[in-house]
Amino acid sequence: MRILIIEDERRSREFLAKGLAENGFVADTAEDGQAGLYLIEDRQYDLVVLDVMLPALDGWGVLRAMRAKGIETPVLFLTARDTVPDRVKGLELGADDYLVKPFAWAEFLARLRTLLRRGPARQAEVIRLADLELDLPRMKARRGGKVIDLTAKEFQLLSLLARRSGDVLSRTLLAEQVWDMNFSTDSNAVDVAMGRLRRKVDDGFSRRLIHTVRGLGYVMEDREND
Amino acid sequence: MTDPVPPRGRSPWRPLSLTVRLVLGYTAVSLVMISVVAGLLHRGVYRNFEVEDAELLSDNIATLRRLIAEHPGDIREARELVMKSAASHQLEKLYGRLTDSGGRVILETPGTSSMLPPDGELPPPLPAGRLPKLPHEHHSPSGVPLFLAAALVESGRGGPPMVYHVALDIHHLDQWMNGYRRTLMLMCLGSTAASGLVGWLVTRRGLRPLKAITGAAQGVTARGLSLAAPIGAQAWPRELSALALEFDRMLDRLRQTFQRLSTFTADAAHEFRTPLNNLLGSTSLMLSRPRGIEDYRTLLESNAEEYQRLGQMIQSLLFLARADDSAMALKPDGVNAAEAIREVMDFFSALAEEKGVMLTGSGDGTLQADPGLLRMALTNLVSNAIRHTPCGGKVSLSFLADHGSRGGGVFTVEDEGGGIAAAHEAHIFERFYRVDESRTVSGSSGSGLGLAIVRTIMQLHGGGVSLTSHPPAGSIFRLHFPGVA
């Protein structure tokens, strides 16, 4: 997978490229819109990460130019301005997703993966991870053959983690997706809810599936030596 | 200072200045008035002359009739009258012509034939016994202005009456009237010009306060949003005093906003300084000597948490800034209160249980509110309530519809958190205001913006938030939604 990062801020550009390389992507970088546009026209990318404020040619301009040339590569916009008109403008021009600075690496990677996966939506009916089994249509969870007693919200939380196993999900994202709270709260309500879910899922099993990533959020994965 | 940009989309012409408008108005009015007066004067004088000259003609006709009636068949005295007519008046000469019924001339003042117009243009003669009241105005073939009269004269011997035509040469009157007209016209123009000039002077004087008020306003700059004395305190004409007062009020509002803004900026900077100090301090300490991988890991984890808190703070500040700017569009909708309460309780149920706090919800009804913002306000209040309520305490969330309005009502969040002292009550909704001055509590303490956000949300809805506190029992926060009247 080849990804182009167009970002004028050196630190951002470097950490994005480094992170992508560590996660098995090939990452090219460009410092301004004009240089980025040349690369887009020259090579085939699976995704473009595009900053809005750029010298020479801004993000809007790059997006407009590439769409005008019929290049339909997915674009993930990065911006420090998240006003509604800005979003609307981006979506009208054909941006595929929007990420407001500051963002955590896990958040970035999750959005990127979602964009790359986009296509024929293939929703699994049953998700399995180690000995955990989630029956989505019936909202039933089993571990080691035993039914786990979960509330509706807990099941939603668990299925979100399972569907994106391997991705670190932030508290903000969980609050947004499960409780529809799309704003930051001071409260640690999400942590407490996660704690209860974890007890129901992992207590009594030698292998833990839900892990806390301190400072970032939570991830569900079957780790080898845990 | 730069000139103000003229409003776009209008004609490129600047609107006329007030002075020009007023002066044009005065001048037009006085021109009309003076012209009307002059016209009436002119008419009156001319009519006066006409009546006088008609009398002259009447006298002449009457005298002729009398002379012929007294001496029938003898026209000597009549001849004398007619012959001397032209000489009798120095300025206005009379020309008479007496003809018999067949049109033959009996008597004629010398020069009459060149004065009287052709027969066809002569006025019809007045019957015996009648005299002209007003003369006919005419011109001789050579262009001399005339007053004409014609009358029948009985011969005194029976038979058909004779016809007497008499013309009065009025070229002197004409000349005089011309001069009079010229004088009137000059007076008209002169006095119009004079009234325009006076109008201009008066207007300039009258508008002087406007200049003064502009000058006073120019004394205000962003650097010093204040005047030596309020403009409204000075004596202004009635029309301007309202403007002056409003100007002062506006300045006052501006000054308050400015003050709030700079306080806010200072507070915000301070709030950012604390976590940054933590980050800088702990990071530089860690770098001061080689350490184990676990130490680095712990620091980075702790840093990441701090960064996220900073990010949240920025988001809250942006929310408040946008709400202040009124750039935020409210999307009100019919919201089911019971459902909103259930959602918020859902979110906090685990936390409350963990803390040993009983969380209850009650109430039903529909209200007009922005669903997302309502949830944000309730979440902030409930989060706050749970944070301050000790184990074994109770937090209740309820809604009471206001049946006097459509979609109005009150949400109540009641806690047993010990209450808020009266001294803090007034400030609790201010940004960054904290009841406990020490900021040692980390993690569970709020950003200091939660209640400010609640208040802002309620203001956006045209409602408000109120606090009733009975230390040490607990606090009751109420959200008032006005609904649609």
C-alpha cells in the first residue's frame, strides 16, 4: 500500500511517514501542494493524506485539481480548523474523510484503514477472536462456549472493539460511536464502562483480550504472550 | 485612519450631503414662494391700469354721446372733442373715429387710420347706454399697443345709430410694465439667492454638533476604549442626544466585551501554562540522565494523557468562542425529554454505580432544543454532580414540562455534593472559575469550562441556567428552556 503525505509542517510530516512505515505502508512525502500534485499525477497511490493549509497550492486546490483530472484516489484531510463551512467545503470537493488536529496516532491509523477498506461493505454476521464469539444479529456474546451477560451498550462496545481489533480506539471515539456523545467530556465514564466490560469478558480467563493503552485508549487483540 | 468603505451594491453616487439637501430645499421653497408673490403683484398692478384706462375710454364715449344728444345734427362740438383727443393727454393719446351705419367716416382724430386695426378685428360695439368696463387689448398694424373700445352712438334725430371706435395708445404703460416685470424678476432671483445663502449658513451652524460628535467618537481607539467624559453627558440638541447616549452605551458594551476577552485570554494562557509546565518539567527531568525503557514508557503514557486533556481544552475553548461569535447555528428540534434523560443516564450508569452514587431520572414531555447541545449540557451537569457527590449519595435528573409554552420546560440536576458556598454561586458559571483554588486534584477535576459551556448552550437557546445551593446539603442546577411562546 502506497500513501502520499502532503504536509508542510516538518514534524508532522516526519512522524506520519515514520508511523506509516512502521505499520507496513510505503509512504512518500511532499512539502507543498504543487509538489504533491506532481507526485499524485506521476505515481499511483492508494491514499493521499492532505493538509489544508499549504504553501504554493492549498489542500482545496490540490483536491480540486486531482478530481478534475479524474484521479479518484481517496483523500484524508488534516486540518486545524474544524468549522462547519470548512467541512462542508471539503466534502463538496470530494474529500473522503476529515481529521481535526490534534489527533492521536491510533485515531489517524484507524481512519486511514477505514478509508483503505472502503468498498463493498462486507459485514460479518459472526466475529470470532480467540475463544470469543460475537453473534451480531442476535446480540449474543460467548466466550469459551459460555454466554456472557451484557447490556445493550456493553454489547455495542464489545462489537466495536472486536470489529476493529488491533486498532487502538480512543475514549472520544468510543463515546461518540457507542453513546453518541460527539464532544469531549471531562468525565471518565468511558473508562468505568470499559472496566466493567473487561471484567465480564476477561475475568476467569488466562488470556486477556481487552487491553488498555495508557494515554491513548483501548485495543482488543489476542496477544501471544500475555 | 482610512475612509469607510461605501456600501456595496449601491449606485456609485455618494448620497448628497445633508447641507446640500437642506440648502436645495430652502432655495426651492423660497423661489416658489417669491415667484407666486411677484406674479400676484404684477397682475394686481396691471389690472389697476386696465380699470383706470377703461374709465378714460368710458368718459370719452359718454362725453361724445352727450354732445351728440345735446346738439342733434350739429357735430361741431363732437368734432372738437374727437380732434383734440390725441392731444388731450400727454402720455396716453386717444384716437377716435365716428362712422355712420353704412361705415362712412363722419369724424376722425388725425392718425387714427394708422392706429386702428382693420375692420374685421374691431370689437363689436356696445349698445347705447352701456360703457366698457374693461378695454380690449390690441395692437395697431404698426405694432403700437392699444386699448380699444367700440360703442353705438344715437344720432338724436332717429335713424340708425352711428358707431364710435376709440383707441388708447398705451405704449407708455407697456414700457412701464416691462420695466416693472424686470425689476420683479431681479428681486425674485436676488432674494432666492439670498435665502439659499442664509440657509447654507444656518445649516452649517445647525449641523455643527454632528461634527462635534464625530470628533468625540474619533477620540476612541481600540487602545483606549474610553473617553475623558461620556459623550452623552454633554448638552446636545434633542435629535442627537439619543445618538450620543446610544454611542456611550455601545462603548460601554464594547469595553465590557474587551475586558472579558482579555481576562479570558489571560485565564486561558494560565490554564495552558500549568499542563505545559508539567510536560516540560517531567520530560526534561527524564532526559537529564539515562533511564530504563519502562521509565520512558511511563512518561510518554502520562504525557499522552496530558496532551489529550489539552486537546479537549482547546475544543471547549473553540466551542465557547464560536458561540460568542454567534457563528454557531442552532438546530432546534422536538426532543423527547425522557429519552434524553435515559441516554445521559445510560452513559453515566457504570460510573455512578462504581462510585456508589445512586443515579435516578424522571419526567416526561417534549421540548424544543438542539439535541446535541442539550445532551452536552446535561452530560456536563451530571458529570459534575457525580464528581462531587460522595459514596452513598444520590444524583437525580428530572424534567418538568412548562405547559404555558410550546416546547418549554425545566431540567433539574440535583446532587448531594455538599453544595456551593454563596460566595462562589455568582461566579460558578464563569470560564475557568474553580471553587477550590488549589489545582492539585488531577484526572477527576474538570477543565473549568464545563459550567461555562452549559451557560453558553442555554443562552443560545434563549433560556438560562440557575443554581440553588444549600450547603452542606447539595446543589440544584436548573436548565430553563423557553420553548416557543
